[in-house]
Amino acid sequence: MLKVGIVGATGYTGEKLVDILLHHPEVRITYLSAKIEKAEKIDNIFPRFSGKISLVCDNFDLEKATKLCDLLFLAVPHTVSLELTPDLLKANKIVIDLSADYRLKDMEEYKSWYKVAHKDKKNLEIAVYGLPELYRERIKKAKLIANPGCYPTAAILALAPALTAGIIDSKSIIIDAKSGVTGAGRKAAMDFFFSEVNENLKAYKINAHQHIPEIDQEISNLAQKKIQIMFVPHLIPMDRGILETIYVKLSGHKSRKDILKIYQKFYKTEPFVRVYNEGKFPQTKNVLETNCCDIAIEVCEDKKTLIIVAAIDNLMKGAASQAVQNMNIACGFKEDTGLK
């Protein structure tokens, strides 16, 4: 039985990790921590866990974490993982980091976007980007897995088949993305109050979102050349879910049927990517509470434009369930264990 800990257990992602892992047959949750005023049982914080788990959640304690766990999920704000990860790896623990601290391979890019210097070059070099559909074999051997961001997960999976097939003009990628409010995390801020979000829709961080360099990095790797996207996120008045509509010019003539075959072949063996047939398009409710990324394509042949639509649950495939998928791969469990 794998002993796992969750650091940041009181956030939306941490809560979701607890929920998923309670139903995982190969795992036992042995440690919970969070930035908290006083130690408290997790089922007092989240009464829905009453009768299922009654572990005490307290501020992080390295000695306890390393003594009680084989693997730790870090569901913490950006920059916090930089403080925790080196010691956990020294103690020979597997770390799955859900922050951005080990996603960007360029330390200067990290400093530019997150406004702090990266100080763990050694572990950054060994970190594996945790998108199973692209890096499964590397994840199998990883001790440090950088779980992808929610927006990047949908964007990269949506673009990967077209980029690897070389059918698009990579200089023309425009991503229109929309997310529910939980994507911002569990925090008190005026922008996320009910009265501010309800009956409202807004764009934010236009072409300035911190997930841009992550998307650029991964699709540049796929295309084997430098790519810079245009990315506009929007906050929508619902709890969870991400829908991305991507517009990109085709590099030559390809019909909808041709491109659909490319996508279906690319994801043929992937258990959590569902490519829709012609005329059907993803909705956020179709992926709610699943680890699935749903993808559909449309072609405007007269304008030589490919339109890709992708949907995920930002707390699941965009965070917690993808982290569990990575754990399953790294620990040799069946990939969909606990995620069906």
C-alpha cells in the first residue's frame, strides 16, 4: 500500500486529491498539511469526509512528512514548492508538484513570469513535465513530476496532433480560453466574490497570463521550433470547467475528414482523451468530475483555418486527477486506477 501525503490539503485541488485518493485501492493517505491557524481534523474542515478520513491537518512538518509518506502531492502556491521539494527528494520521496515551480525549464522565463528567482536548478533539470499523453515513458522513471497547468493541459492536447503532423502554420495560433472560478484557487479576493462573478463575463491577463510560457515551451518542443501563441483567458460565472477554442491557419489543403483521422489516430490508445466525431463539440458538463479531455475540430476551408475545441474539468484533468494519473504511472499501477 502506497503511503501518500497532501501538502495544501485545504485548497480546492487538495480537497479534490483527498476525495480521489480515498477511493484509490492502492493508496492510503497518511499525512495532510496546509497553511492553517491551528491543527484540525480534515473531516471538521470538510464535513463531507466524515466517517471516511479523520487525519489531523496541520502546518507542514518535514520530519513527519518524510517519516509517514512514500509520495507527496504539493498542492501549494507557486514558489512554495521551491522551499519543500529539495528536502523531500533528499529523503528519497516521490514528489508530484501541482504548482508552476518545476514546469518551465528556462529559469529566466520563470523569473520573468513569477517575479522570483528560481533557486533549484539541480532538481529543475530532472523534473518531468507530467502530461502523460506526451511523456508517459519519462514519467514512469520520474522522482519529481511537474503537473501541468489547467489551461496548458487543454491547449497542448488540442494542438499536439496538428503540430506533429505539420499541417498548421504555427505562427498563427490564437487561443480563446474560458475557466470557472475555482481555477483561481480558494482565496478571498474581490474579483472572485459571488457578486462580482455572478451574471458577468470578463477577459483578464490578455496575452499576459502566466500559463503562456508553459504552453509555448511544450508546443515548441512538439513542433521542434520556437512558437509563441496568442492567449486570452476569460472568467466565466460557474464553479469549474475549462473550454478552449483555438484558431490556427492550415499550412496546406486538408479536409475536416483528413484532420479528424489525424486526431483519432494520435489519441487512439489514450484512455482519457476523447475525440468527437464530425458535427459534435465538447461542453464543460461532459467532462465534469472526469479525468477526460474532450476534443473536436472544424475546418473553414475557404479561409484555410482549423478550429479546435477542447474541454476539461480544471480541478480534475487540469489538476488533481491528472496528478493521480501521474502517480499511477510513476508507481506502476494501472493508469486509470481510482479515476474511472
